[in-house]
Amino acid sequence: MRVLLPLLMLLLIACDKSAPIPPTPRPALVITVGQRTVAAPTILVGEVRSRYESAQGFRIDGKIIERKVDVGAKVSKGQLLAKLDSMDTGLSTQAAQAEVRVAEADLALAEAELNRYRQLNVRKFISDQALDIQEAKFKAATAKVKQLSTQAAVTGNQSSYTQLLAERDGVVTEIRAEPGQVVKAGEVIVRIAVPNSKEVVIAVPESRMAGIAVGVPAEVRLWANFNTVYQAKVREVAPAADSITRTFQVRVAVTEADSAVRLGMTAGVRFYHQDSNDLLLPNTAVTQRDGQSVVWVVKPDTGEVQPRAVRTGVFREDGVTISDGLHDGEQVVVAGVQTLVPGQVVRATETRSQP
């Protein structure tokens, strides 16, 4: 009896113990795979420009005394755009021409002297050496005339450089100088664009350069009228990235641009070859496990998470594309995936932000 009593007490104490409390599920921010996670097509923003643009300036320094055109004016090749003060260049031209006339007079005198020396040499009145000296003087005078004539021609060209003429037919899109302003040689004064050949210039990040090449089709939409679609194709791709922005300049030619496509407008360019049915998840949803790209999928019945290998596509500024490994309706953890372990129970909370 003494033995049975302690055993009975131990049995009652053991029955009184409660079951162990399961761990509290960890909160997890998730996103549900579906239409909301479909990767949007690649649209890059650029500026409408002319394929042919001329940035023109004077070839000499000077002071602008007259400007003949305004922004938006249509000009023809050879039309006068602006003028510099030509007083100094005119005086230099006159001085150069005077020097030429002096040299021509010296040449005429040297030629006459040479003829006399030749006659005297024939009669043996002077030596051959004296004749050679006179011939050398004549050649020097001839060379002097050619030199000064060339310099006078250059000076004359300087006078013509005081007039800025249009290099092609087009429209004036920019003016950077006004009458009274002193400008340097080569400084851009007027910019002329050919309005008939329009294209969109875009800066493409390195991550989106895949498949972009000359001839690739695209579509262009103006921000001023986003409902109108213009067919286009890539005309030029920069061979090297910009050293500062690390982007490639791409020029997309608009094949049938109408009057609504105006120079300087903002336009969006969409490349057909980059459209797909890939999913887009936040970059924080993808991690590496055993050398593979994985995401953590939540089981709907138990709330457990399990890693799943996926095939990733392009890493973009707004997320990473997933081409294989996920199905509609599945929930994927998008935050804190580095601390998860297989089989861990979580309390899923749907994210409201777009990936």
C-alpha cells in the first residue's frame, strides 16, 4: 500500500501536465502569383529629334551685328542667318591686295631686268654669273607674288566668313546668340534640323540591351497623345556605353511620322521582342540556395514555406523576371527570405505594393 500511494501521486501529476505550446507563426510579407505579377513590356522614354541636325557657328571671332532668322523659321540652303562686323576683315583684305600689287610691280621690274641681262649676255657684255643672279631675283619675285596672292585669298575668305549661311534646308530649332554679342570661332549660333526625318533618341540601360540591334521593330507613343501608336525600328545603336550614365544611346526611326510628332516631344518606345509572359517579382524575393535561384513558396493549407528553384530572366530596376517555376495562385515570400528554413510556419500578409 505504501508503494502504490507514491505511484498513484506521480500518475496524477503526469496527467496534470498540459501539452507543449506550438511556436507562434512568423509574419511574412507575400505576393500572390497572377495577373498582378505579369512583367510589363519594356517601355523606355526618349526625345523626338531630327535625324539630320546642323549646329552652325562662325569660322572666325567677331561681333554679331545682325541676325536674320528666329526659332521656328524655315530656311533654305545658302540663306543668310547672321552677320559679323566686317570692318576689320575688310581692311585686312585691302591691305593684302595692296601687298600683292606691290609684289606684282617688283615682278614686272625683275622681268624687265632679266630681259636686258639676257641681251647683254648674248653680246658678251656681262658674265653668265651676273645673268644667273638676275634669274634668281626674277624667280624670287615670282614666288613672292604667289605667296602674297595666296595670303590675300585667305584674307578674302575671312571676309566671307563674316556671313553665316545655312548648310541645308530645314527649320531653326535653337538660337544661342543675339546682335551685339561677341562670339568665338566655332561657337554654336544656330541649330537647324530637317523636319522630314524624325526619330526618338533613348538611353538604354545595360540590363535592357538584350536583343536591341539595328532593324529591330518597335512602337512609339507620344506622351501628348498616348493613344496613337507609330511604327518604328532601331536605326542606330551606340557601340559603347556612356562613361557617366552607363547607358547606350539608341536612335529609333519613326517610319510614318505625321505633323503631330514634333521635335523635342517626349515619347515612349516599346520593343516587341522583349514582350513575354514572364512574371515580375521584387528583387528581395529571389535568393541563392545550393547554387540555384530560389523563391520561398507558402503552402496554403499549413502555412509552411519551402524553397523552390526558378528560372530567372532579366534583372530590371523594378524587379527580376521569372520565366519558369511558379504557377498562378501561389504565394511567394518577398521579404526576409535569407532567414527562412524549410518547413517553417509563417503568417502570410499580402503586400500592397506593385513589384
